[in-house]
Amino acid sequence: DLRMSRGLGDVYKRQLLNYLNQDRPSVAPVVGICVALKVPYFISMEILGAAGIKLRSTEQDFLYRQFLLNAENLTVSRCEDILKQHNEKPLFRGEQR
């Protein structure tokens, strides 16, 4: 079955993989998807790696890493609030990097 269920309804793996197979997916939406699905940290890091994304040593990437480490206890809305408090671009409404 191609569906993953994480308590937020069914999300089709194929749709996520299609997004990740773009020429260059941006890190913010991938992090947002992982948080929304409450994906465990080690799987989130595998997803980022498969998309060719490496978290760097920046404040923004530090926040992303914290979001992924605590995804089980966070919402996307809370992540957006934290990013706003740190004057960072939002996960789903900001510019791509």
C-alpha cells in the first residue's frame, strides 16, 4: 500500500516522492511536511538526504533540526510562529532557498 498514516489522514507516498523528485526541492516545505506528518527524526533526515538537502550550520537550519527532532510534539503553525519570532521565512509561505 502506498499510503502512510500518521494521524493526520492518509498521505500518498507517491505525491511526496513526486515533490522530492523535482530538480531542486527547497528545504522549508520538506521540513514542514515532515513536521505535519510527525515523521521520526531519522526518517526525516533520510527524506532530506534523498532530496539532496543537507542542513547547514545556520540559525535557520538549527531551527529546522529542532523542529524535526521534536516533530511529534509540534504543529506546523507552532513552527511558523517560532520562525517568525526569529525573523526567518515561514515553511510554506516564504521564499525558497
